[in-house]
Amino acid sequence: MGAGILLTGGGADIDFMIKGVFPYQLFGQTLWITTTHICLVIVMLVIIVFSILAKRVMKKAAEVPSGFQNVVEMVVEMLDRMINSAMGKHAPKFRNYIGTLFIFILLSNISGLFGLRPPTADYGVTLALGLITFVMINFNEIKHQKMSGYFKALLDPWPIWMPINLISKVAIPMSLSLRLFANILSGAVMMALVYGMLSQVALIWPAALHVYFDLFSGSIQTYVFCMLTMTYIASVCETES
Amino acid sequence: MEFNENFILGCSAIGAGIAVISGIGTGIGQGNAAGMAAQAVSRNPSIKSDITSTMLLGQAVAETTGLYGLLVAMFLMFVQPLVP
């Protein structure tokens, strides 16, 4: 009774599962380096190479940009516009984090186009991203509302409502990470089904599906993740005065 | 009473089918948002880009419940937690 037995009757090989590459021992536990780690490293290498090239270009930046400098300026301006429109006067402090997050999630999502298994189709990755957002929200709430305001919001409107407020706090990273994970996973599963079950006739037309599942859905979910993160952070940064 | 694995697999498949019915609510919600956005654009075409980004954000949030159903269906089908 292996995984996916309902679909493997016809001898089609459908694999969208995370596969272990090699095991290692840590504190007496056997852990695995999986395909997710390898794809993550590839994505990170692409980002690092891009940023090193961008730094080299921007060191001798010309007044009138050309070539690669154009691309870099376009990316930075687009991210700046998005962050400014969502966060207003709080934008400068969070520009670095949101920009990095956007580029990382976007590259992870569209890495399915290049034959990798998207790293964001692993709940471990998206939960980590959601937890970073959770910590940022709570840290900024304590920083801007002070401890008293933080607990007053927790006991709002009556102390008896505290469990519900706690649940709604915990639900933020859960729903953020599950949304990204489920969207990318469903895209990966659909593509695996198409390639696995229609392997004889899946010749050129799956490109259209790739455009929808990898490019469109991936960029929409990237935008949504960053937008929601910014909205949550900006809403706790507002001080009543 | 003892159930064999095929029976549990069949019931898992039925459960997965029922779970993805949650897509109905998502579809209604997303269609509603898109219709309202079309109305808003027809009233005020000059803020089309703002309306589009707001609509996409709302639709993605509304999509979450449908995706939860999809996740449950996928777990039932591929992870098979109920098969002993």
C-alpha cells in the first residue's frame, strides 16, 4: 500500500512527493537532506549571484541606465512602489525584508518551470515564512503599542474573550502559510498528474498549464503573501494619538 | 467488525470527493468579488489598477477555504492516514 495507489493502477509513475536524498545523524535522530533542501539551495544561489552582479553594476552606475542596470532599477522601483502603497510612512523600515521575501517566494514558485520541485510546496518552508511574519507582527505590536496596549488588545472587549483573541493571533501564520503551500502544491500535483497520466500525449500543450499554475498562480500568491504581511504589520504599527 | 484496506481506501476516496465540494463556496465568493470589481471599474475606470489589486487580494483570501478542502482531499488520497 504505497502512496498514490489509487492512481498507479495503469503503471503511470506520478511523483510529486518530497524524496530523501541522503540521511545524516543529528543528536541520535536520523534526518534527511530532501529535494526541498536542494531546490532551496539552487534558488538561493540564483539570488546570491543576481545580487552580486547587481552590486557590481551599481558600483559603477551610469546616469542613463542601460542593460543590466535597467533590470535592477526596475525591480527595486517596482518593489518600492508596492511597499510604499501598502505601508505608507512605515515603509522604509520594512523595505529590505519585504523585498527579499518577494523575490525569494517568486523565484521559489516559478522554479517549477525549470524542472525543480518548488520549495514552497513543502510545508516546512512556508510555515517558517509564516512564523517570521508572526514574530514580526507581535514584536512591532509590543514596540509600538507598549506592553499595556498589547495586553489591552488581547483582553478586548472583555477578559473573557482572551481565548478567541489568542486563536485569531495564531490563525494568522497558519492561514498565511497554508494558503501559499496549498496553492503551490496543487499546481505541482496537477502538473505531475498531467505528465504522469498523459505521458504519451503531453507534448506541447502543457506549456499553457505551466503558464497558469507556475507563473500566474505563483506570482499572485507571492503578491498576496507580501501584501497580507505588510497589511498586518502596518495595522499594528498605527499608534493611537 | 474488521474492515480491509480496500474498503478504507474506497471510503477515503468518497471522503476526498466530498471534501472538495468546499470549492462551491470559494467559487461563489470569488465570482461575487469579480462581479463587484467589474461594476466598480465601469463606474470609475480611472482607478482600474487599484480595483484589480484589491480584487485579487480579496479573491486569494476567499480561496483559502477551498484550498483547505483540497488539502484534506489530498491527504486522504495520497498520505492515506486511515489505512492501517
